[in-house]
Amino acid sequence: MTTLNLTGTLPAATGRSGLTNALRSEWTKIRSVRSTLWSIGAMAAVAVGLNALINWLTIDRRWAQMVPGERSSVLANPLDNILASPMTVAQFAVAVIGVMAISAEYSTGMVRSTLQAQPRRMTILGAKILVIVGLMLVVGEALSFAAYATGKAVIAPHVPVHLSDPGALRAVIGAGLYIPVLALFSLAAGAILRHTAAAITAVLGIMLVVSNLTQLLPDSWGHHINAYMPMNAGSLVFQQHVAPKQLLTPWQGLGVFAAETAILVVVAAFLMRRRDA
Amino acid sequence: MIEAEGLTKRYGERLAVDSLTFTIRPGQVTGFLGPNGAGKSTTMRMILGLDTPSAGVVTIDGKPFTAMDNPMREVGALLDAKAIHGGRSAYQHLWCLAQLGGIPKRRVDEVLELVGLTGVARKRSKGFSLGMGQRLGIASALLGDPKVLMFDEPVNGLDPEGILWIRNLMKSLAAQGRTVFVSSHLMSEMENTADHLLVIGRGRLIADCPVHEFIRKNSELAVRVRTAEPTRLAELVTAEGGRVTTDGDGTLLVTGMGTDRIGDLAFDHQVRLHELAALRASLEEAFMEMTRDSVEFQAAVPAGAVAPEVAR
């Protein structure tokens, strides 16, 4: 048996290990898993690349064939084409990244290794939230401005667009803000359900099915429920002009989405504290 | 030092761990022995705060694990070789954990070297064998150079060389004055490694004693004797305080008396012996005897089957 250098060169422990250490660890975690990078890459490619191609084919090249009604609708809301549609597509990847940031720890068992090194669960959850929200804020704003700039360049010969147009700057900045809120919403769902497929299904189910079904609810209360559904409210912020029948302004919508996300985070924190890991 | 007092875990109706009270001391290897499902892992998870006890308390050096300033610098554990994200390399996995305790990068290289994973450190851990997973788990337990170490079934999936390596590792860790707590469902493993034993069955503490004492108490010596004059020898042995059973064909089984004494007796009385052999009930048998009533998942013995004789 070779001599075991068990102690090695470790300096004596000092101080209490807390959020700073946990942030470093979570940042390493998110960078060292390929699925994160792939998801962000796919999201960028679709949001910027594919959408520029679609706009080129459907607006730039077809402009001469368009009937006047089509032209005026594009001219009235150009950001629907160059910003809202890429964001609508990108949000699927964001939901997956948010869910996986925590559900993968449970499905792989990594969470037990993590909690053996840092058993204070709120420190771990806090670090995860800060890392995901920070990363998604940067990615979201970069994506939003990139989609806007590319789309603008593609349709520029026929449809002039400027950040100074009414609602344009707010929509572009707002789209970037919607991304981290959605990521956090998904992370909370992942922490509550602790199962990747279940949490992704839940988030996408709310986004695509439940939100739309509430349109069918009758009367004023149905209208209210529909308006306050998380993604219905949140997505108002990246629409250039909000329809007059909407109950919420764009910023109110994002605020409602953020508040609902906060409630979900509180539930996730409560459960994470209470449940056996 | 790990101290548990009335430690209990209840899942609905079922008591997985039933009011365990014990102290695990530094400087020795303490074996935690029990059949599958006896509550060993649950107990270890409660020590680490992964599971909340239904009742009772457990502390490490006087503090609950979750209250320690830098827990991984004080306690290291291998609970589950699969507690790894397969998409990360061994190096990245350890670096994620090291950062939680403010441990420098070079320590990651050190523990990888120590467990012999340096060569595959940059490979994704998805492709690791169970044995490599165990080594990686041991590396993460050693990261913080902790005073208290816990290993749950560490030899699972290891080859004989790996098993020997783990035994030596645990002994050297204990020799350095650390607290080493290791679970196993195999008595033979404990026989070779542990100084002290905690035995549990169905969540209850059955024994808490040094290994040699456990062996002495639980493995009575028996001596097999074949002789031309079984009746006469049986009388002589019984007169001297031994207990004799016969199996009909002239072979005697003597308990309560060693081979030396029986041989001398036979010689003194000129009884010819054909065989004189010491039989030691193995520790495995003693353990099975002891936990027979407390095995959680008992396999039915098929009708007509004869239980194999476990004699060594």
C-alpha cells in the first residue's frame, strides 16, 4: 500500500461557509453541464437566426406581393414580427433551463452530495436563484437586443423601425426581463416537483394550455383570470402596442408575473426546508 | 464523535429507525452492521441532516451537522456512489463541492490522486463503473480533510484490490485519530476492518460492543471428536464440565472445552482418538443468528430444501 497523503496541503478552516461559496459552486455547476450551453445556444440560434430568415422570407421578399391590408398591419406592429415571435419561441428553452437547474440535482442524486457539503438548504436555493436569474438576465437582454437589431436590419428596406418608436424600447428591454422571471418561475416549479419531466410539463402546460383555455371562461371574472395567468400577464411587456381590452399595462403585467413567481419561490423554499432530501 | 439519543425515523406506520442511542468514538473504525433494510442508511442520512428525525437528536462533536460553520471541513461522507451528475467530469464534480467549503483547487487534484482517479478525472462520470463511482464518492468525503468520516456500504462494486484499499484507508483514517463510521450488511467485512460494532435489526440496536467481544460472545467454540470409544470419552468430558452431543456414527461434538483439554483427557485415560478438530462458528453465522428475527425482507425457503451448513 502506498503512503496515503490524507491531510495534504489544506489550510485550516476559517469562518462560516455561506452564500459566496455557494454562488461560486452554483456558477461552476451551471457552466460544467453541456445541456445548459446547448439550450442557450439553441435558444439564440432560433431567436435570432431562424427568425431573421423567416422575416426575410415573409416580409422582405414578399413585400411587393402583399395586399395593402397586410402591409399596414406589419407597419403598425413591426415588433410583433421581429421581437415577440422570437421571444415566444425562446421561452421554451428558458423554461427547460430553469427547471433543469434544480430538477437535475434531484434526478441525478447530486443534491445529496451538495447538501452534505452545505446542509443549509436556503443558502443553496438562494445561490441557485441568484445564478440563474443573473445569467438569464444577461442572456435575455442580449437575445432581445440581438433579435431586435437583426430583425430591424432585415425588414429595414420596407419597414423602418427605431427604438424611439412608441413602445419599442420598453418592449425590447421588457423582453429581456421576461426571460429571467420565466426562468425563476420554472426553477421554482422544478424545486416543488423535483422531477424534470413533471416540472417541464407543468410549466409548458400552464404556458400553452391552461393560459389559453382560460380565454373560454365567460364574463368579467373569466376575463380577469385570463389576464392574470402568469405568462399572459408577463408577455404583455414585449408587445409593442397592448390591445385596449387588456386589463393590465405592460409593466403591470410583468409585475403580476413576478409576484406570482415570488409566491411559487416561497412555496418551493418552504418545501425544500421541510422535505427529506 | 457522533452521539445519537433516541434517534427515530417513522415513515407512516413503519418505524425505520427505532429510538437509537449510541456514541461513536474517534480513533477507531466503528462498524454499523445490519441486514438490508435495517435502517443503516436512514440513520446516516439523519446524522447528515438529509432526513429529519421524527424524534430524538444526533450531534457531531456536540453540534447538529447543519449548525456547523463549515460542515464539509468537519464531516465527510459517502452515502451513495450515484449522487453525481453524469454530465460532469470527476474533476468538475469535486470542484463544485470544494467551492462550497472554500477549498482550493489543488486539493481536488490531491484527493483524485489519493483515490486513483487522476487518469479519468476529465472524463464525464456517466461512463464510470460502480467501483469508480465509489472512489469518487470517497474522494468527495476526503475533500475537506474532515475529522469525522462516514461510509455507507463502501465496498459495494469494488474488486478485491479495491476492497483491500478501502480497508487500509479506513484503518489509516482511524489511526490518525479520526472518527470512522462504516456500514455493511456483511459481517465478514466488519470482522476485517472494524474495532467496534453497532448492530441493528429492524431499526433497533441489537449490540454495541468491541468486535472481539462480539466474536467471543457470539461464536461459541465447538470441537469435533472421532474416537473408537465414544461413550467412554463422552462420560469423561461431561465429568470435566464439557457438553457433548453425538451424531450417531460415533462423532462427538463438544462445547465448553478446548482441543487441548480434550486431547489431554483422552491421553490420560488412554482413549484412542481418530480426529480432534476445533470448529469455530463464523461471525457471519453469529450475526445471522442474532438478526434472524429482525430481517426485514425474508426470503422463503422452498419446501424440502436443506439449509446449507456454514462451517469453517
